[in-house]
Amino acid sequence: MNQYDNDEIEDHYEEPPLEDFLPNEEDEWLREKQKRRHLIVKRIISVGVAIALLVSMLQIWPQLFNISSINFLKKSAELSKQEEIIKYKEAVVTVQDQNSKGTGFNISKNGLIITNYHVVNNMYPITVTFPNGDIFQATILQADPDNDLAFLDIKAENLPVLSLSQPNQWSVSDGIYVIGNPLLHNQIAMDGEILQGSDKNGLLLLSAPIYKGNSGSPVINGEGHVIGVVFAISVQDQTGLAVPIEKVLERLPEGY
């Protein structure tokens, strides 16, 4: 290749001037536009997250701070000063998985939890938590869907217990306590009495306030014995419904 050819190549392929590598007004404008775009996207995301949190709080708020909730929290605080209520609470447990929560109570030092069948049906894993923080995995030892009862087995020793009443040890107008985990709360104690009409349909009717989460709560008489297991609330008159102790005793697993 001769000198003439090299000169011709250089004429066609000159290096761009240094100014081409320096930022110009158009580059600055593009960068500012990108910054504004990113800022708008971040704000949209932040607003979306805030709205989602607000919706979540609005769903939870009525359960935490409605009038009924405030009233039973106040009542529970008063009852929970009593030595016997403090003792009863030790054996009342939370039964839950990631999707649902209910109540149960322990009747054996080695671990036998009574709750409702509808509480543990389709629950997996079944986790039982005692008020002192002890957590156990439970299995269904025996189930009675017809009476909405379930008996859970956990492996433990020296657990606090509630004692079961003998049959026919309750009467209309007897005072009772109910301890459970209603709404988003735990270890709520309420009092009330057995209402007229109890056992008419094989059930106990209770004046004590009952809410979602109370399912599986023990109904405890004045002597500290369990006389029933809460399982529902009557939509008609808002009375609590419980399985009477007679049905519980009939279906206790052998050996207990």
C-alpha cells in the first residue's frame, strides 16, 4: 500500500473530535428525564405499598378496636387478677397453623389436648402453644366430627392441666368462665352463666361473649372443673354454644 492510499484512508476514517465524548445538552436532558422516570416509578411503588398496608390495617382494625373487643379486654384484665383464673390459663393453649387459629386445653400431664374438630380439620401442621411459650407439634389421636370434638396428642411431661367435671355437675344459672383466643387476642377470660334451655338439644347455652377464635375454649364452673367445650355462637341470639361434658367423657380416648 503506498502513501497515497494511506492518506485516502485517513481522509475517510478520521478520529472523532474530543467534544463528541463530552456530555452535551441533549445527554443532560436524557439523564434528567430518566431520573424523573425512576422517581415517578418509585413513588408509584411506595403509594401502592402504602395502600396495601392501609387496606390490611383497615381489615384488622375492627377486630382490635371495636367496642366489643375493648369491653372484653377490660373484663378479661379484671378477671385475670384472680389466682384461680391465672391457674386455669396455664392449661389453655393456642391451636394453629399458618392459616387459622383456635383454642384448646390440656387435661393430661403427658399431653392430651381437647379442642373442636372444625379447628384442626385440614390444619397442617397442628401447632400447640402454651402460655409459657412452650410449643409442640400435635397429632389427632381421636376425632368426633358429629360432636365437633378432637383429641390431640403431644409428647411432653409435667404439663399444667384442667380437670374434667363429672357428668351432670351443672345447672341453669350456674356461673362459668370461658378462656380462649378470640379474634386477634390470646388468653382472654370471660365470665357468664349457663342459660335456660341448655341441654334441650344436647348443648350448653352460655351468656359469656363468644367470638371467632374461641372455638375449643373450656367452659369452667365455679369449682374449677371443665363442664363443656365451646364450639359456636348462635346467630339468632348471639349466645355461646358448647358441647356438654357428658359427650366429652363418652368420647375420651382409652387410657385417659
